[in-house]
Amino acid sequence: MTQQTWDEVGGLLPHDEFRAASEAIVANIEQVIEGKTATVRLALAVLLAEGHLLIEDVPGVGKTKLAKALARSIDCSVRRIQFTPDLLPSDVTGVSVYNQETHDFEFRPGAVFANLVVGDEINRASPKTQSALLECMEERQVTVDGVTYQLQTPFMVIATQNPIEMEGTYPLPEAQRDRFTARIAMGYPDAGAELAMLDGHGATDPLNELRPVSDAAIVRQLIATVRQVHVADAVKQYAIDLVTATRESLDLRLGASPRATLQLLRTARAVAALEGRDYVLPDDLQALAVPVLAHRIIPTADAQLARRTTDAIVAELVHRLPLPHERKRSPYDTRPAPGKGRGPYEPRRP
């Protein structure tokens, strides 16, 4: 059977159908994750941007539960990998096994042959095992014994890790971190959300009752629609300026890569579509700068001594960088631009 390659997606969805499908997924996840609407929407945006998500936070705040809730909300193949020091690369990618009946080797797919791969505590696996994810995350394919196998669409890796406990862990190398589109933190819930959690999770786990509200075909259509979101030249230049600022910052010894620029723009398209727009605003890039760029950069020794986090450094760069000159009016002003009938970042209408 011929597998569908990662670049083959479905047709476009009308605006109303796109909004209904995306809102249904968000509402379904929020049955399990209380009071984290922005985090849930960002996780969905990463999926629609054809990216991968790293959830980094302290134990017990719902990292794995968010990953599972997103996976169960979409009726597609899901595999979970519990990363441990004794996990082998072949457990992730697959292995060729000799068949006594056919007198030949046959390939048995590993855990990455699924639409959504949930990697729990990814930094507990050895660097050798972590590297097994490099090819599939970037190229949507797996090569075993010289044979390349294509992965299906959608394909997303959702990994979790605990940044506090470092004993018995292997920090992710930069090549691995750069392949994650965004890094998010769950954070502690507020008092109201935690009270609702006690009421809803006290006797049973809502995750066990969660039912899919979408499927792989609809997700492919959502992805295809996101790809068509318009990005003005001024917004593209602003994205480049944001990434370039990280490379020139005196507080950083490693700035963001060109891959970061591309994924920043892709995620901004997804966020714009989820907000009901068919064009990207500079505000989208500003809101995404920290989750998309902060985990890819390395601060200098002086910045580390001053206890300056990468999140704070990126936020400061966003604050200092001037907005595009084409920005002529407030993005919240929905009136047509004088004489043009459209805003400065909207696509030209036929």
C-alpha cells in the first residue's frame, strides 16, 4: 500500500467550516485542561502549522494530559513513547526482522509511524535515542537499513520534559530543540480553574471520556487552508528582522536559525486563521516570538550570571524592534483603508 507523503494535503475549507472545526477541537481539549485556553490554541496552531511542540514545565501541571487530549480529539493514529535511559533508537524508528517463512527481512514500524507521537520525558532518553527523531521531525520520513519510509499527514511530535529535575537526564541538543516549532509552559492554574479541576477530576478522569471531534482528513484540510493565509512583504521582513535581532544581540552567543524564521511565519499563519483572518499581522509575530524563538537561542555567560532568561531577552528584543513602516493604522480598525478598500496587510481581492 502506498503511503501518503507529508506534502499531500486536502482541499481548502470555507471560513465557517474552518472556524467550526477548530473551535470544536479547542472546546474538546478544554474539557480536560481547565483555564488554559491560550495554551490549548497555541498547541493547535502548531499542529496546523505542520510543526512540533515541546511542553516544558514542572511535574503535575498537565503536560502529558494536554498532549493526550489533543491526540484524542483527532480521530487518527496516536502512539505514546515513554522515554527512558534504556530506550533504543529502533524502538522509535522501527527495525528489520528476519522472517523464517519468507527467508527475508521484513520491516516492523516503530512508534513514529503515527499521526501524533507523544514523547513523555524526552530528556530521559540517551542522545543516541533522541537523534532517532531528527529525520522524521524535519523530513517527515524514516530511513532504516537504507530504505526510506514516508510518514503520513498530519504528523506531529508532542514532547514533554521537566526543566527542574536534571538528575538522570540528557539535555536536548540544539539540533533537536531547533526542530520543535514552539516551546510552551503550562503554568499553575488559577484558583477558579483549580477548583473546577477538583470538581471535574475528583472522581473520574475526563480524559477517559474524551471522544474525537475531528479526523485526519479534516486536519489535512485545515492545514491546506492555513497554507493559503496571506503574508504581506512588510510582515515577512518584520519576521526576518526579529530573527536577525537575536543573531546580533550582545546577550546571546547563538541566535535563531533560518528554520526559526520559516516556522515563525508558518505558526503566524495558523494563529491568524484561528483568529478568523486570512492575513497575518505583525501582532501575530510579536505574540509568537517568545514561544517560537526562545528555546532556540543560547545566552552568553554574562547574561546567565545576571539570571536573564531567554524568554526575557526575546521579549526585550520584540519591545525594542520597530514595527513595519507599512503599518498605517491600528490592526483593530476593521474599516477599509482609504482609497484601497483593504487594510495594509490584507491580500488584494480579485
